[in-house]
Amino acid sequence: MSGTDLNPQEAELPSRCIGVTGHGKAPKLVKTGGKTGCYLTLSHRWGRDTYLCRTTQDNYDERLKGKGMGNLPQLFQDAILVAERLEIPYIWIDSICIIQPRDGEKQSSDWLAESTKMAKYYQGSLFTIAATSGSDFSGLFPERVVSERKIVRLPYRDAAGQQRGYFYLLYPLLDMEGEYQEAVHRSSLLTRGWVFQEWLLSRRVVCYTPIGTFFECQSSTPKTELGEAGSQDGGRNLILKQYFDFGRANDSLFWHEIVAAYSRLDLTDKGDRLKALSGVASEFYQLLRNKWAASAALPGQQRDNAPDRYISGIWQRDIHHGLLWKSADDQTSFPKSADFPTWSWASTQAQVIWRNTRGSCPKPRHPDLEIVRLRVGKLEEQRVPIPALGNDPLDVGKLVSGLEVNGITQRIRVGAVWNAAADIPDYYYDQRMPQPEESLGLHEPKIVRQIYHPSAPTIVCGWGSFEDSGFQPVLAFMGAEVMALLVSTIKKADGGLNAGYLTPWQPAYDVLFIRLAENNQYRRVGMGYLWGREMRKGFLDDPRRTLELI
């Protein structure tokens, strides 16, 4: 996806694969690390039978000898049959090829090591078999729905006009896009978080469904087994892979779209929130690295020592926008995870979105927040300046738990539920000041709170979206004070003349709302957008300070 060439016939094989021997012989687990060859992968949902047949330390040695593989679910047997019929020597199935935890164990050392390679395994396979309609019990091939499509037989004549046989025409599948949506896109398989990168990074995906077989790759819309394809202008109906094109120009907005799509999916272990996207992050970093290397060829081009750094789900160069995520659903309180820092989108179990992910580009923003140091892990002595983090931006970034920043703060007051039509003065509304339901990508107003400056308790100076459950009860926290941390300034927002400025524009502010935890450490409780003379004066008067976001 990043433009790196891959040869699936001579791919680097996973650490272990299932050897497909054929000729009626039982499959066996084979050590394949360090070798090259061709293999398939299976993307599926774990069921009871998956758990019972998993490889553990108890049966690992036996499976290497070709024993203990007789209890495979029908789904696995069918997937192995596909490889056998295509004369592909290996297939990789996670529960068999990774040594799983025993009963009572949370994780195994092998799973910790192999789980970071899973995305690479799917990317290197010839194609991925997606069990969109199958299950452990029913197998890979669901019962076919009898088609009512008409077949027309016509005589075939040679150049002399003599009939030499017949040819047949099949009435086309009129609603191919709808059938694909129903059989594939809405399948329970595609609700799982781990499946997102399996699907996105696989070179090709094959789906067996009750209405037929669908083939999908990134270069074209999905096709049926008869070669029928959806229209190229079919919008977002047929773009599970094609839509996520890593060759786009605007990298930061593209990453936000990836996270928005991924964050709505389910994970059994909520602590896998970043790990289940790590393969996509690695591929995205490769894209950034390729563009960064290409810039060296431009005369007089200045570039940094590294293309970017991945900081707990956010890219460092996009930090002034990446920090401004919010829950897509402002009416529901979602649990927060203690496994991730509050400033990272991974800390909430909600789907997250950003402003202006699609549509017109936002006005230029001036970054006001400066990152001083990162805290890796939970140990105080592991705080290090950014230049000293080393040469592995991805591995270090996954461990970042604290952001020590230098910025400007001021106290604000939380008001009632936001009402865009009533709370924005005419000059703001007419001049298209960003409103929550519009700039956050929502189709209708959600529960967003009014923001006031303490010195002007009757003037609405912005809106705030609070994912913290403490701010959900409107009456209980009416008038509560919270700290606003300035992230970036829009110096030329509209409405200046009507607001009393001598210019047609005025400043507006992207902020994080934070609350003190302990010892100059602050937790994020929300984000927002502020404007007005009172807010401007507050940010100008308050001195810069250093604090840590945790």
C-alpha cells in the first residue's frame, strides 16, 4: 500500500505455517521462519471450536510431528482444501500457527512476539480467505442461494454461416453493489478490530458468500466469480480496500479517516486498541518515509532527521490536529481505558472523529503547543527529550504515556447544552464559523456544551465536546470550571468587523480541556473551539507554562 514491491510467489514466510501436503495426508505445523515461498492467510472470527483446537505449549511439539491436527474446525479444513486445490504449499491461521496461552494464562510470549508480525503476514500472502459467511461449525462454503438469473442460449455460427454449437449469455447481477454490501460489508467479520488491518493490508481478498464468490483488491472495485464489477462511481459502497489509498497527498487527513473507520470496531481485549492497528501504522510510516526520502532530491529542500514519529496513535507532525479528536457520539458516555493516556484517542472505546476530515480544507492554523519531552512507560527516569528517542519511531511511540508540553492555559466555565442556532451571533453564523455538527462531521446536533469566560458569564465564547463521563450530567456540572490548553490559533477566522475588530477577521482557538490529576500532571476531559475578545485577552495575558498530559 505504501508503494513497496512484493512478490507473493517468493514472499518471506511466517515463523510457522500449516504445511498443505495433499494426497489425503493430514496437514502438519511447519517451522518456516527465514524461508521464502507462497502461502495463503485466513481471516476469521474466533469461535468455541477455534479456542479448543488452538496450539499451546502442551500440543506444540506433537503438531510439529504431524500429530494432533485431527480436531480442526470445518472452517479450517475448508481453507486448507482451497490451498490444496490451488497447489499452494502453505496456509497461515493465527490460532494454529501462533502458540496461544494455556487455560488461565492471559498471554503467551510467542503471541506477544508474533502479534506484532501478523499484519506483515497478511500483506505477504498470495491472498486472504475471508470467512465473511462461514463459521467454525458450518465451514467456509455456505449453502448457495438459488439464483433466479436467466441464462440465454444462442447458436454459434462460423464465418461461413454454419452452426457449430451454442454460446450462453447470463443475465447480469443488477444490484451487485447491494449484494456485496449485504454479504460482505455488513458481515459480522468486518465488525472486528483485528480484521481491519488484515483486510486493509492483504494484497487480495476472496470471500465465499451464499450468493457467490467475491474477489477484492486495491486496484479495482470488487468482482464476482463471473467477472461482474460494480461501477467505478459507486461512491463509498465498494471501497473497503480501494478507498484507503496510501498514495494520497494529504497524509494527516488520511490517517484520521483510517482511525475513524477503525475505532468503531470491536475488540475482545480493549488493551489491543493500538496493537491491532500497528501494522497499518507501520505501513503508513513507510509511506511517510518514502516521501521523506524523495524530498532529498529536491534542490534546496530542508528536511528533518526523521520523517515522523508515532506517539500512541498520533503522528508527531500532526500533533496540533491529532490531539483534537472527539467521540462521534456526544450522547453516550463511553468507558475510558487506563491502558492508554487520556490525550490519545485509544483511551476511549468510542468511535473517534476529527474536524474537517472531509470536505474543504480548514483555514491555516498557527501551532501554539510545544512538545518538550515524552514519558515512555510509567517510570519517571524514562523521560527523554524527543531528539534522544533513537531510530525506531514506531516502537518507542507505542510506549509513550506522557506528553510534557509548554503552552498557554486559561480557565473557562462550562455551560448548558450547545444550541448552534441560538448560541452563535449572526456575524459568526453568517461568516461560517465552524459549528460542532458541521465541522465534526455530524449530520445533526449532538450534546455539546456551551463555553463561557469567567469574566463574561452571559456571553457564549465557544463550544466544548467532553468525552469525560463527569461532564455528561448537564445540570450537575453547569458552571463548572476547567482549564483550556491552547493547541493552535486560527489567526484569520471570519467575523472580525462585526465583532469590533478593525480587520475582516479575528482569532479563534483550538483547545484541549484538561483537569489537574496530581503534581502538575493533567488529564484530558474534552476538546473545543473558542473565540471572542475575552478568550483572546485571556490567552494573551496568561504566561506560558510547562505541564504534563497523562
